[in-house]
Amino acid sequence: MAPVKFLVVTALTGVLSASPVSAQQPAAPSQPPAGQSGTPPAGQKPDYGQWWLANARDVNPKPPGWLFHIEGTASFANQSGSVSGFEYTANILSALRKGIVTNQIGGSFILQEARVEGGGGNFKQETARAFNMLYVSVGRPINLVGAFIIEKDEPKHVLHREALFAGVQRVFSFPKGRRLSMSVAGGYEHETVRGQFGEQQEGGPAAYAQSMFTAPIGQRGIFTNFIEYFHDLEISDDYRINWNASLQLQVNKHIGIGPSVQIRHDAKPVTQVQKTDTMTVLGITFK
């Protein structure tokens, strides 16, 4: 339970420390956050800020039609020596909103390929994930949530995993553009794994929880803390946690750059592999 306690403490620390940290920052960005946009000059399209992170009823002025957003992050690492190879990571997120309905589609991909010198052989591993999340605003702070998630995790010997969840989300808005969203849901999860005796099928009811905290830093920076939790309801000690914390500096309207740390923890992996994977990258974001 140590990883769970560590992540929970980290999340609470980020939220509780946001107020004094933000108070020491310069004046608020020239572009107002979602839900607090000012009146644009005549003929200019309103700036809705990061509307895809806000409850649809909080965006002001109310959009007359469709809203669309897409962004992606990529990073590359190269290694040479006794073990040589590369690691490539990519993330993409798209959001579409009409009225009180928001649809988010995204995915992530990690490719690790290495060669051991002196005839040690080659290995290649892929970790991939795709999701589709539907949000329906039923009140100012509340969304109904439906999620479909597909994953592949070769380092953990998971050939493919599918999960379907339904639940609720609440969005909290704080001064200076800070925002916290929390989701809880229940559903079903099925996975195909490669065990000691070949491929095995597993499935059953599962619980899902998600938390995301974002805070502007200075004029062009933004801090994001994301935690995702899966729990097998039939096996009490079978759970997974995905944690991602990042700091991004917006170079211009379309390009941002910054470091991030990603931790993936599986408390009950299929085979005797490492339970926790940690990755620190410097990525470039395109919008």
C-alpha cells in the first residue's frame, strides 16, 4: 500500500499548496481561464480558454455552435553503450463539445527498443492506450461520465485490456484559473494476458477513479497533476495506478515545452515483473 499512500499524499499536497504558490506568482495571464472570458472586440471570436477541462455550463459566453480542440505531446530518448536503443513516447487528446455534451478521445504510445552489445540480443516492447470519454453536464458542477478504455502493456505481459465504466464527475473551480476535477465510476474490465501457461482470459467488475488538478504558473506556464485508479472488485489487492505530473511552458500559441514524470503501478501483475514503472521525459506539445 506504500505506492497508494505516496500518490494520495502527493495529490493532496499539490492541491493544498496551490493557494500559497499561486499567490506568489505574477499577475494573472492576459488570456482569462475557461469560464471567465471577457468580451472580445467586434468581429473577433471569443477566447474560451481551456474549455475542455471545465464544466460545459461554466463556459462564458455560451458557445453558439461546436467547439473543437486537439493537442499532442512527443518525446524521444536515445541510449548508447553496452545497451543501445531508443524510447519514443507520444500522447494525443482531442475534445469536441456541443451544448452540454463533451466527447474526449485520446491515446498514448510508448515504444522501447534496445540492443545488448556482444550478442546479448534485441528486445522491443510497446505500451499503448486509447480512450473515449463522454461527459454530459447535468448541473453546474456535475457531469455524468461514460468511458471506454483499451490498453496494451507488453512489459506487464498484457496483450490487450478493455474496460467500460459509467459514473459521475465533479469539477471545482478556484481563483486564478486553478481547477480540480474528480470522477468515480463502476463497470467491467476484461483482459488477455500472457502467463506461464500461455494466453489467459480474465474479467470481472471493476471500480474506476480519476483526479486532475491544473494551475497556471506565471504568464505562460501550467502545472498538471493527474491520477487514475483501477480496482478489481473481486480481488481486494488487485489495483493499478497511473500518475502523471507535468509542468509546461507555452513558447507560443501552438507550441509548449516542459518536463513530466509518469508512474505506472500494478499491484498484482500477471508474472514476476516489476510492479512500478517510472519515466521522466522532456516533451514538446503541439496544439
